[in-house]
Amino acid sequence: MSLPKSKSELEKRVTRLSTAKQQGRGAAVVRLARDGRLRKLRPGVYRPADREAWMNQDLLDACAAVPEGVICLVSALAHYGLTTTIPNAVWMAIPRDAWAPRLTFPARFIRLGDRSLKMGVETIRLEGQRVRIYGKAKTVCDALRFRDKIGVEVAMEALKTFLRQGGLPDELIQWETTCRVQGILRPYLEAMQA
């Protein structure tokens, strides 16, 4: 049996194999993936293959594949225009006790405790899909906290750009306890304002 040339409903959005099976369309998802019309994001999660050139496609794929994750660090900095660094992987925060999922694209995971994970999350819409991402100020503080993972230069660039774009030091100070950067943030702010 050959598949019709017109796009099916399965080829228009992110599809979970388990949901398709419940609807009696599991075999169709497997056939579409085998024919190259669906792209596997992770086991059981597929998206239309012809949507490669979407802007922010890596963020959309990551949020579809890891719904409990939050876009963070270099990926969030790049989204907000706080860094010139082009992320070579999608950075996501996941619960401390969660397994890092196997994805079919490059991803880096940061494990955070419950409080740090849930605070500062903003939900934005990119191309009709819901994306969970940390706000600008929390992202900058997280960059300072994880500067050993992303690089001191990236963290400093984010801090400078945040302030240059009109961000206030008070916005950052609000996050210093949650992000555990009490002893780091203020000296950097003082040096930049001197």
C-alpha cells in the first residue's frame, strides 16, 4: 500500500507514536518515518521532515522531545541576543533526578533542583508551539553559575550585553540566591559599573 502524496495530518505537526497507536495510526507513523516524511527526534517522537529550515527549529524539537525541560544557558542567551556564540547543541534544564533522554540531535542537559528548575520559567510561542525558556535575568545568573560549563567569556559577554541592552542590576540581584551566585554577581557588577 503506498501513501498518498498529499500531506496527512501526521505530517503537519509533532507526533508521538504512543498517541498515534491509541488512535489506530501507529503503523502510518512508522511508514512515514521509514519513507523519510517524518523525522525521529527521540524514540517515539517524530516531526515533519520537510520543516528543516524553520527558524528556532532546534528549540522547537527539544521542547517537543523533552516537555519537562526548560531552554537555558547558551540556547536561551542566543535566543535573547545576549551572546554572539552559536550554540552547538540545545541546552536544557531538567529535574535533578530525571534521566537525560536520548535524542537524535545534539543536546546538553543541566540538572537543577526543584526550586531552581521551576522559578523564572517563561512560556513563549515560537511558530505556534509552546516553548519553556528562562527569563533574561535568570539566564544571565545561570550563565555565571555554570561558567565552567559554558565558558567564562560567554558568561561575561551575556552580563555585559544584558546591562548594555538596558537590563538593571536589581533584576540580576533578585536571582542571585536562587541561582547561587551571591559571591560572584556583585563583584562583577561593581567592576562593570566602575
